[in-house]
Amino acid sequence: MKLNFGFNDYLKRALSLLPHGNMARTEDSNWAKVLTPAAKELEKVTLRVVGLLKEADPRTTLELFEEWENFAGLPNPCSPSDSTFGERRDALIEKIKTNASPSRAYFKQVAEELGYDIDIYEFRTMGFGNWGFGANDVSDAHGRYFIGPQTPDNKYQYYWLIYVYGTKFTRFAFGGSAFGDALLYIRGGEELECALPKIKPADSHLSFVFIED
């Protein structure tokens, strides 16, 4: 939101409210000098109102950024101790807009919000009526299912392999970083390994496989 009503507007409006009579009402008159402090204060109030609208949005807040983080329960134990300001804002926005569900699509969404590209491979036991004879894997948009006695001791029906592709690079960006942030951070995946187990279905077992570019 832009400020469309400033000092000159307030001064003109104040001069127009003076009593009728033979008196100078120009912007260089003595009455203008008397009313100037009031017009400046009204401009300050307007600027603060405009600023408040920005602070009410986690995407643009600056002064109330830490209050927004506290509201969202951030930073949490999975947040890197050297997170950049841009990473903190991304985490805040992701936390507020998240619509959690115990699905692989949601896991991929969380990983993408953290800056990682993943596929999820699940292991499922063979069951009559569920899979065709001879089938041992099925693919979809989120990864693959491996079917049959392929899990350790064949006892984990929901054993997930999280394939993580590439390394996360966080580069300094004007408008998204703060002064003092390094020009480049290289993340090893610790945040991902911490975040996904906290939201996984209780009967799932996660194992991470990192694939370098």
C-alpha cells in the first residue's frame, strides 16, 4: 500500500478549515507555520498505519517478524542455527500456510518448501487383490512402491526411503537476505532429516539416501 495522503495534503486541509474572514491562508502564511507541526504529526500517523498493514502480513513484516515467529513456534529444533533471514521468512510462511496430511505429496511439499527435491520409495507386502502377479514395483508422481519381501526381515509394511537429490545452496539475495548473512550457505540435509520424522505417520520408518548432482 502506498501513501497517497501526505504532509502537504494535511496542511492544505487544515488551512481550508480556518474560520471565514480576511486572513492569509497560503502555504507560506503565518497560519501555515502554526499548523505545520500538526500536519507533520498526521503524516507520521499515516505512515505508521501503512507500516502496520505491512506488519500484519508475514510475507512483508520486519518490525514484528520475531513476534510472528513466536506465534508459529519458530525457530524449532530443526531450524539451522545459522539460518539466513530469507530462510527464516520462508520457514515462517510455510508453517502458517501448511495444511498437513500424512501423505507422500505433503512430504514432498514440505521438502520443496525447505529447498530440497525428493522422491519417496515405499515398501509394501504382497497382497492378493492389491497387485498383479509378477509386479514388484509401481511408480507414481511422488516416487515408487516396491512390492514383496524386500524390507529388512520383511516386517516393515510402511518402510520409506527418502531419496534427496542434490545439495541445497542458499545464496545472498537483495530483498530476501539481511546484512550480515553470508554470500553462500551449503546445507547438508540436517534440517530435512529432522523435520520429516517429526511429521511422519506413526507406522512408517524413514531412511534417507542423498544423491549428489
